[in-house]
Amino acid sequence: GSILSQLIRDKWQFGIFNLGHREKEHKFDKTIDMKIRLCFALMTILWMQTNFVRAQTTSLEVKVTNIKSQKGFIRVGLFTNEKDFLKNASMGKVVKPEGSEITVVFENLMPGDYALSVVHDENENGELDTNALGIPKEGFAFGNNEMGAFGPPSFEKAKMKIETKDVTCLIKLKYM
């Protein structure tokens, strides 16, 4: 038969704890036992690392208030650096408003800095519409409810630090 069936037969015939069997088979049994223990230890370590990484992630709950109409969508963007801020969101959520506030949750976030941008895209064109002077015609907001002097705030001002605890932030939309 196979090596495995021979091994099982030998273990039954000689007994796992029988020291009276031949030395060669005893060394072979020890080698197999060590390999099984090593395999089990490696699987345990991998399982523990997977759970450790999962335990390090957290969630960000964003409550958006002051929604003036139920037209269009509320677009919530999450950014991880200055270069991509307001250009290329790391994560995003799009929600149809059904009242004066909504809640979105970003899950499995690694600890770090995150900035928020919120737009009430009333005409559903995927962008914040502005007038000839660049003043927004739709509702908008940023992380920490920050405002820039002439335009949006910097990533530094709109960012929040996400660590190991779940975070909730309250964002109030502004309409000009």
C-alpha cells in the first residue's frame, strides 16, 4: 500500500509509545511527528496573524446633516493623502437622501489619516457645480467641518486620525 497506510499500520503494530520497536522506525516516527507539530505551529501562527490584522482595522461612521432636499445623491469621499485630496478618493459612498440626514459607514480601515469630502449632487452629474465666480451651487462639506478661505480646506485641516477605535463624525452640509 501507500506510505501513509504503512505508517498507520506500523503505529498500530508497534504502538506510539512502544520503545521496544526497531530504532530506524522510531527515528522515522519522530521525524513525522516533528513535521506534523511544525505544520500545526505554522498554521496557528498564520491564523493568529490574520486575526491580529483584522483586529487592527476599524470603522468610520459619517453622519451628514442639514440636507436641504431629497434630489440627487449625497457623495461621501474618503482620502488618504494631500496629492489625491478632492481628486481621487480612496473610498466613496453614494447615498440617496430620504430626509435631512444620512449615515454612511466605511469599514475595515487601517489606522492612519483620512480626510472627508461630502457633496450633495442634486443634478446627479457626479461633480460639485459652481457659478461663474466658483461659488458652489450645491451642498458641500469637508472633514472636521473645515472651510477654506477661498476654496476648499487643505488635506491637513480636513483630516482626522483613525486609530484602533471606531470613530463617528458629524458633518453639516453647507449651501451658499
